Amino acid sequence: MKNAFVKFTDFLYRSERKTVWASTIALGTVARVLIALRGSNADFKAWFENTKVLRNGGNLYSGNEAYGYGPVWMFILRFADLAQNIFSENRQVFRLVIILVLTTFDLMIAIFIAKKFSIAGGLMFFVNPISVIITGYHNQFDNLAVLVGIGAILVISEAEFGNQQKTLWFGLVLIGLSLAVKQVLLFYPIWLFFRAGTLRHRLTRATVPYVIYLACFTPWATSVESVKIIFEEVFLERRGRSGIILSLLVENYSDYDTPYSPVVSLIAFSLWIISVFAFGWIMRNRSIIHSLVVYLVVMLAFAPAYSQQQLILPLLAVFIYATTELKIFYVVTLIFMVQNSDELGIEFFFPYVFRLNGTIYAWLQVLLIVFSLRMIFKDPPSNLKSKNLQAALKLN
């Protein structure tokens, strides 16, 4: 741990990079704070109400609160509330703390990109407007789930290289903790199961993260009724607007709260799971670090429904691989973020197309599917521009 910290410090403060990093960090942080002045949406209001419950010793898994996430985020809300109390119940301090915490997560992801792939890519990731909007305005925390997942994969990669069982277990525990933030890595343990190893090792990779994830709910699972509430609110609650699969299966689907028919729901979710598992099999012999980046794309590309904050999941791929379809995806997503009513709400370009209830979700998935199909071909062409993409396509 000490050596890792020393390497991190040397990387960040190396003389020839210090000014660039300091300027980028300042610019990205100020942008996230300033964009919050535009206002907020329902999510921040929910965080504020959740905090009131926590402050009074209440239970967010009581069935009476609008929460529906893993337990990790509530500790961050409580931390922000304690910081707020120092300044006499100043609501702005509460939000500022949340923004700065989320900004730190963005920065750590940027450093990962810079160290493993490209310094320029890492710098651009930190100041990119989509992350600025989601962190500074929307205040959603998918980036924390991604960050913990990145940490897990770095640990597992080191364990595989050195054949260190204890290190592997630590990485698997981190995946479980990532799931306890948000279920971004819900199917990634299955991807780990597909990777080479004895049956015992593969079963360990597949089961330990889920055991840790479920164990994180133990303090709140104190009765059969509480377990039922957690299961319904965290695991069964449908969120998001329809993607390409549901757009093809359901005519004129646009209402966020309209339930799917059982048949349509079964087909859509089955296709999603089959697609994610299929790409897990395809990536089983590829670099484990690249497999996580691709997983984040595939997970969203075939999702039956998703919310706009989840559009940050493919951003690692955007800044690591920078293929044409990913660049188009980024531009279209940015236009959507600026215009949709849950984000900035600044309508300037075909607002009917870039509205919350529309087909934009499906079209963005088309671009991600195009990228995902690249992963099928294991032998990259020699003239492929992106060296990082070449590495993702090569077998270990």
C-alpha cells in the first residue's frame, strides 16, 4: 500500500506534469461547483430527504423512503450532513461536500486512465462536460461504483500475475463493495467465471462478490419483512427509460412509469443477459483491465432500460479507445445532457429528439453496439490507429 501511494504521488507531482495536472484539476473542480448554481433535479432533493431520515436514526430500507440503492451511498450522505452541521445547517455546504467527494472519484478515474493508457485521455476525462454535468449538477454516483470496480480489477490483475490467492480475494471483495454502491458490475463476476482457471477458482470468482454484496445489507436485514423490502426496492425496482430492445418490442413506449407486459419484460431482459454473457465469453482470454472497460460499454449497450446518468459508463472506452462511433456517441450524449429536462434543460437543437421520453436512448445504444461488435474479432488489423483498441482485441 505504501509503495502504491509513493508511485501515485510521484506520478501526480512529477515536475514536468505538475502544472498541467494542477490546472486541469482546478478547472474541472471549479466547473463542477459552478454548474451546480444552475439548480438541481429530483435526485439531489432525494439525497436531502434521505439525509433527514439518517440524521434522526431512521432506516432508508423501511419501505417509506425513496432510496433504492446499496448501503454505501448513505454513509457519504451522512458524511456530507456532518460537514453541513459545522456550518449551521447550510444546505449549500451539504451539496458542496457531495460535489467535491464525487469530483475526487472522477479525478481518481482520470488518473487511472492516465497511468494505464494515456495522460491526455486522463486529463480530458476529468474536464469533459458530461462528467461535469453528472457530478456537478445531477450529483449521481455511478462513478464511485466504476472507481471501486477499477480498483478491484487492478488488484485481481496483480493477483493473476503473481498467483497470489489473498490478493485475489481482496479484489473480489472490492467487486462486492462496488455492487454495494450500485449494481454496475452486476454481471462482471460471471465474466470472471469465464476466465481461465480451475473450476474451484472460477466458482470463487463468481460467488465471492455476490456474497460480499448481500452481506453488506446484513445490518438492515433484521426480519423477513425487511429482507422483502430490500429485495423489492434494490433488486426489483425498475428504473430508466426504454433502450433499443424495448423500443423494438413496445410500440410508442415513452412513459417512464408504464409497466412492461410480462412477456415483453422477459424477452428484453433475457436478450440483455444473453448478450452480456456472450461478450463475457468473447473477452475471457483478453486483458482483464480491457475486459472491464468493454464490460461497461456492453452492459449499457444492451440494457432494456437505463437512466441518463448511466451514460457515463462508456466514457472510459471513449477516452481510451476513441473510435469514430464512440466519438459520435460522446457528442450526441453531450447534446442530450445539455438539453434534457433532468440535466441542464437548455434546448437549442432538435429538442423533441433529445427529450427524456424518446428514442434517443435507443440510438445511443446503436453506437455502443457498433463498438461492441468490434470485440468479436480477435485479430485486429495492423493499420488500426488505436493501440489501446489493438490491445483490447488481442488475446493474452
